[in-house]
Amino acid sequence: MIKNVGQTDKIVRIVLAIILAALDYFEVVKGASSWILSVIAILLLVTAFINYCPVWKLIGKNTATFTK
């Protein structure tokens, strides 16, 4: 698996996951939306830690390497 998530992208994913998890934890969002936010937060964390995003692969984006 080729890495396609760069450092900045990784930080953004982790921060967003923390925000989404906090919204769920503090019950700002309730019901089915709460579950959806939790799943999205987990997906963001997983993709950040494995440095690979299948969506980026589908659209041909790679934030891990930049060309000049």
C-alpha cells in the first residue's frame, strides 16, 4: 500500500476526528447523527495512522508527495 496522506493532511484528520468525537461525547449531536460522526471520526483516525486514504486513491490525489 503506497502512502498517500501527507503530514499536514494527517494532522487535519486527527484534529477533525477529535472534534467529531467531542461532539459525540458531550452529546452536542444525538441519535443516528451521533453514530455517523463516531464512524467518520474512526475512519479519519485510521486513515491518518496508516497514511493511506482510499478516497484519495480513487480521485488520484496524493498529499504525501509534492512535485515542484
